[in-house]
Amino acid sequence: MLRILGALDIAFGLLGGLSLVSTWIAVHQRGFPYDPRFPYQLRAFLVMSPLEALFVACHFPVGVCVARLRRRGRWMTNLLLGSQFVWVYGWALAALITTMAGKSWALVGQSMAAVSGVGGMGTGLETIVAYPIWGIILTNVAYRKLYPLAAGGK
């Protein structure tokens, strides 16, 4: 099962990388569309997009470590998928809170929400299938069975 999860990590890295590159090419060729309703949209994209690229790039070494059944693959998976979970849902929560905060902050929150689809292309598929949640659970269960003494078992 760990080898399958490692292959999934690598596949999500490849798919996320392709999605991000295609988005960056489209933005570079056509320019970022300006909408006066979302004045901070480009700034939000410039914050979100590199962080998404970082998450996508980290899937490759994590996938290799998990597929090779290395012990460090467990904590690397927990770190990657846990931080990715916090990032994706934290971004959505920050967009919601700033949208409800007031007129000037509402523009920031609406811009963040508007960019979430375009800037979040790298981890979009993972978010849809809830991979950060079940990936952490399955990886920890499988590593616990593979290395019972290291996991605190008897």
C-alpha cells in the first residue's frame, strides 16, 4: 500500500506541475485579466502560485521516500500533507474572514477567493479528492504495520 501512496504522490506532483505550468503560460501570454471588482487579484495570485509550486515540487521526494519504504517518508508525508491541508483551508478561511470584515477588507477577501481557482491549480485535484486527509491516515496506518516497534507497538 505504501508503494501505491508513493506513486500517488508522484502522480499528484506531475499533474499539479502540469496544471501550474499551463496556468503560468496562459497568464504570461494573455496577461493577468484585471477586474475592478477584485483589485488585489494579481497580488493574491503572486502569493498563492509560488506556494502551490512549492507543495507540488515537494511531492516528488516524498513520493520516492514512501515508495522506497524509508522511515523518513512517514514524517515527510505528515509534514507535506499536514501543511498543505492547513494552507488550502487556511487560505479559504482567510478569504472568508476578510470578506466579512468590512468594505476595505472585503476587496482583499474577494480577490483571494477569485484567485483560488486559478492560483490553486497545483493542489486542486488533491483538494477535491481530500488526499491530504486520507493520505495522512493511510500512510500512518501502513507505516505502523511496517515498523511496529518504531510506532510504539509491542
